[in-house]
Amino acid sequence: MKKRKIPEASIRRLPLYYRYLELLQADGVERVSSTALSLRTGLTASQIRQDLSYFGEFGRQGYGYDVPALKRELAEILGMRQGYHAVVVGAGRFAEALVENFPFQEYGIQLSGVYDTAPEKVGGTLGGRRVYHTDELPYRLAAHPAEIGILTAPAETAKDLANTLSDAGVKGIWNCTNADLRPHHGTPVIENVQLFDSLFSMCGRMGSREGT
Amino acid sequence: MKKRKIPEASIRRLPLYYRYLELLQADGVERVSSTALSLRTGLTASQIRQDLSYFGEFGRQGYGYDVPALKRELAEILGMRQGYHAVVVGAGRFAEALVENFPFQEYGIQLSGVYDTAPEKVGGTLGGRRVYHTDELPYRLAAHPAEIGILTAPAETAKDLANTLSDAGVKGIWNCTNADLRPHHGTPVIENVQLFDSLFSMCGRMGSREGT
């Protein structure tokens, strides 16, 4: 595939397309139109065509998109074939929920370590994985690099831990704490999960609906 | 305050403003300019002025926004003063992480019940709260209504559970499963958390950065 620069806004929608293609493929569907994708995703067909135009050869007028081929290509762009390694920093309930339930391995991400500072956690296991002390992060990552840092530690430690991860060569920080991290030039890509914003944007829409 | 219709895209950004106002207030800051908010949130000052123009009286040229007053107003719009009740459906690790760590009560949301179908969970407790059988949802909600349903059950049960919650009068569904729920006319407001999309949009941006 020719490497064209995909806009960030489009990249943000690719996982959604990927999930739908996965459902379609599980149903044995071989091709899909932008109109059908529109009905399932709630995005407009023209938005979808624009987002997927960066994968030109998989959509043809009157044919639609080739489901397995487009899905393979999206997996590539989304890093699922990069063999990424991830460390989890913070061994609380949320980390446990992620480690036990999130299908990292199915999508090509290898969890290579869980870290915490609490004496009662270090040396124990979380979801079957050994928990190391956060102080060990730098030298453990020097020996076995990881591209992804998953932050689930308390909010007040997020910024320092993000710096530690960044110094240790991590390329992306998935910030599941309730502190915002801002990207700086040359630092890892940062994704703030922010469950607070998600819940209260819903509550705000509930109220605005009542008002109409 | 006069009731003006606030666009959904603006409502989605209000929780972010709320969090920053909270930090500012904790630091004793009494007023803030859109430029200062812009530096902290990463949104443009003109976007911020437009979003907050629906709260006209709190921003004045050359003065900025009155922090406590604007924060109070946002709390109102975000439903934090509505006395909302929420039920949690699905008593797994993620539910445990939420119930134990998410500051629902601090923001005016009362958790009124946890539900699951697993015999080993029903009758037990989760984060100090009794777990009821999901079959009890309709009559328990008939007696003690809840406005918010928090879905943390397995993805394949999400649609049926959303219907149950909708029939029981819930006004908003915070969908933390990895199944998408689509809103229909007259159904509750739906917010899909989708951790998958968040993680892989980050991975996609990591790859696109490498390519430049």
C-alpha cells in the first residue's frame, strides 16, 4: 500500500470501522457498501468514504469494500501487526479488569509487565501476571522495551509516571487515570480515557433532552 | 438562567471545562480567561468562548469567566444537582473498579443497586453493595426509579439489558461493554465508552507518527 498521511480525525474513527468489519466477517459477509456501514456506525456514508479513501484499492464504485482486505489493512494501520508490548502501571481494580477482560493478545498486544508501588501488591500477581515495583520500570524496559504504557495508577502520580514511561522509550501512553496528560513535542502519543467526561456528557444530554 | 438549547458537541466538552474549573477553584483562582482555559485544555480560545457563550453572564470582555459561578452553572447543566440514581448491571472487575473508585457521590449520583445473573455473585456484595439478580431489575426500579443505567455486563447481553433498562424508565445508559448500542427515537440517551476505540486510535497515531 502506498503510504499516504491519514488525518488524525480519520485515524480516530478507524477502530470503529475495524469492529464493524470484524462483525461482518464473522457473519461471512465479503463486501460492504459505505451506505451499509453508515447504517451500522451512525456516521454519514460520505464521511466513511472520505475516511476510507486512504485505502483506495479496497473500495470500488458499485462494488463497495472488500471486507477481509480492508480489515487486514486497518489492522496494519492500527498497529495490530506491530507486535507491540505493553506495560500496565498501577495494579488496582481497573488494571485487573483490563488484564483479565480486554483482549490485548487477540489484537497483537503482548502484556509484558504490571507495576505498582504498594508493598502488599509488589511480588504478588494480577490476572496471573507478576507485579513488579514501579522503581524497576526503567531497567526492566531497558532490557525488554515496551511501546505502550497503560496508566491506571492514582491521578496525582500520572504526570511523573508518564515522564518515567517516556524516558524509558514508550511510544504511546494510554492514560486511564482521571488526570489529563497533555502531549508535548517529542513525547509519546497520549490518549486520555476520561470516564468522567464520558459519563457527564451523557448526563448533560439527558438534561438537554428533558428541556426540549 | 435562561434556557437556551446547547448543541450536543458543546455539551460533550462541558465536563472537560468542569474539571479544569474544579482544579482552578482548588487553587483559589476566582476568574479565568478563555486564553488560559485554552492553554490548559488544548481547545482554541474561540471554541471555548463559543461553547461557554450559552452561559453568557459568566464571561465578560476583559474580565474572563467567574470560576465558582461558571462551575456551579456547569454542574447544573451536567445534571450533578438532579439527584440522579444509577444502577450498575454486571458485577465484574470493571464494575468493582467503578463502584470502588469513581466518585459518583461527589458529583451527585447515588448508586442504588448492583445487578448480575451469576449465582455466585447474586446475594453477595460488590464494593460494599448488595448484588441483586438482573431479573429483579424491573420491579426494583418500579419501586425505586433510577435515571442512569451503567452497563458492565458481557457484550452479548448488552442489547437485551439496554431494553430492560429502557423499559424500566432509565433516561441514560452508560455502556461500558464492548458492544455498541445505537440510540433509537424515544429511547434513553446512550453513551458508549469503547475502550477498544480509545486504545487503537492511539496505536494508529503511534504508527502514523513513525511514518513521518
